[in-house]
Amino acid sequence: MDKPAIEGGDPVRSDPLPIFKLSLTEAERAAVMGVLESGYISRGPMRDRLAEAFNAYTGAVHSLVCSSGTSALHLAVGALGLEPGDEVIVPSLSFVATAFAATYNDLVPVFAEVDAQTLNLDPADVARKITDRTRAIIPVHFAGQVCDLEALWVLAEAHDLALIEDAAHAAGARHSAGMVGTPLRSGIRHASCFSFFATKNMTSAEGGLVTTSDPDLFERMERLRAHGIVPLDDAPRASGFYDVTMEGFNFHLSDVNIALGLEQLKRLDEMNVRRKHHASRLTELLEGLEGIRLPETRADHVFHLFNILVEPERLSVDRDQIVRALLAEGIGVGLYYRPIHQFTYFKERFGTSDGMMPVTESLGDTIVTLPLYPLLSESDIDDVAEALRKVLGYYLR
């Protein structure tokens, strides 16, 4: 048996494989340069172009471009007009921005468990967490796999709740009624929030977008994005003639970023096909490997992330040592994510504690995120699998 590099053996790769590498073309470079040369580098025509293109791509009625996925969530929840102390149910297995969407708006995040197989929000636990103060649910399409939207929609309908999808991982994914970004059906307040951060399935370097079919929600988000500003009636069409009707923010995105995002949107389906191909190949190589298990996946998965779950009872070391060993083999890996309720801020402010969410905490202790992006080669994927076989084989009990 080959000795892992961390134990003194030779690494699988001498040139480390990064956990992510950006896919860019000349079209994207030319689009960015075109904006720089136009003189309209911010709040020019690109914002409306991306909104219209995203509407056309998803079938959404309204799209609002903003500065990040975090600001998208902030706007969508803020536009609901909830009262301080109202509750919003969120998964703990997510990036912290999912819960901050509540705290930014003086609301209380209530953490619900996820399904141990899919890693998506568990509707049964969401039902148990609903109280007379609950006003909204924020499910995450974790790693790019659409959550059980039907079951959550039924809960929202039954309890008159808003449903704000955290679709940061799910650009290009589909649910049972259409593209993520469109409602499952009418009847509740609904929005979908996307991130275009550098590592996402499409990127504008930084950036985000919210879709909704609700014109009132859209109008309120639009004002919140721009300091609460509205133009004055019958005023000259010149800078400075405006009123401020509410407290708002500067959540604009520059035309430079948007130009990149527009070109990436054109290639989104192509890049997602590559992600799915790589995920299928990696799954084939890893299935049956002792010491790990793979989450359940469906055909609608767009694989923003590819996670494995270490089985510590079958290994002589913990997850963190497996991560160190894979890094020593030249394989870039990560942890997506550590449960939000275990962060110091949430313990101190909301009284969360270790042990309160056993399923989520078990997943948080065993997740390892592997490289998965369009630019991977077949040999890169083979190296990831070889490194895992080598490391797990050495540390098996």
C-alpha cells in the first residue's frame, strides 16, 4: 500500500489541483473591456440587459441585479416588511449569509435540520419549528440540488408564510414547474436569490440577483437597493432631483461586473453540462470506496459543490486529518459548510448550542468538498479519486 504524502510518501500530484479555477473566454474579456472603454462603468445600460436576459433564461417576471448573493437575500427578506423579533426558518448547513438575511432585518433565525441523504432542508423539521411568530422560510438548494420545494410550498401556503429561495448554488437548475427563479405556483410571497460570486456556476466576480413575480415586492426591493430613492414627479431629468422614501442601501453592481455576468449567462448551460459530466465520472470512481459515503443526487443537480461524507467509525483518523492528507497529495479540498448555529455569534446572540441539531452537526463533522468545475480534465478527476483511495486505504481500521 502506498504511504500518503503526509506520512512521508510521494504525493499524487506535484502541481497542486486547486479547489476551483475560473472558466473565462475572449468574449468575456472583450465585454469587460467594452464597458471600460464606453465610459459607463456603473449604473449604465448593462444592469437592465442582465435583468432582461435572466428573465428570458429562467422565465422570471422580474429580476433585480444587486451587489452579491448576500445582498440579494438581505433585499428579499427586507422587502417583506416583517416586524422585529419575527422568526425565519433557515437551515444551519449553509453559508452564514442565509441566516444573516434574518439578522440584518432584526429577525430571529430559527434553525431546522437537513435531510441526512440529500443535505437539503428537512420539511418535517421545518413543520416542527413553525410558531405563531414564524413569517418566512429560506430553503437552500444545497450544492446545486433543488430542495423539496413542493413540501415547503405546502407548509408556506398552510401557514401564510413567505418563501425566499437561497439559490446561490442553483443557477441553471430546474424544479418540477420550471427553472429555479420562477415560482412553483402562485399564492404566496416568493423570491429566489442568486449569487454570482467567483466560484459559482456563473460569475460576475461579485454580484447577485433576485427574481420574483410579485410587483410590490420587486418595487420595494428596487428602492431598498438604492438608498430608498425615488424620482420626483414632474422634475427635470437631471441628477439630484429625487426623494428618499425609506431607509435603503447601496447594493448596486458595476457595469464592469455585469458585462462579465452577461457573457457567463450565455455559457451557463454548457458549463453546467460539464459539471454534471465531471460529477458523474467522479461518482463512478468513488462509489463503493470504503471510509466515505456520497450524498444522494438527482438529475436536477447542477453541482456547484461535490461533497463526500467521511465515515469516522471506519477510519483511524478524523475528517480534519483526511483533509490535511488530501492537501498533502496536491488535491485542493475544503469544508462547505460548518453549521451556522455552531458559530460564536449565534451562540452568544440567540443561545444556540452544540448538540441541538444532531443530523446537521454530524454532517458538519464529516463533509469534505472536492474540486468540481468545468475546467477539470479527465486526468484531474482520476487524480482526485486516486488520492482518496490512497489516503482512505491507509487510514482504514
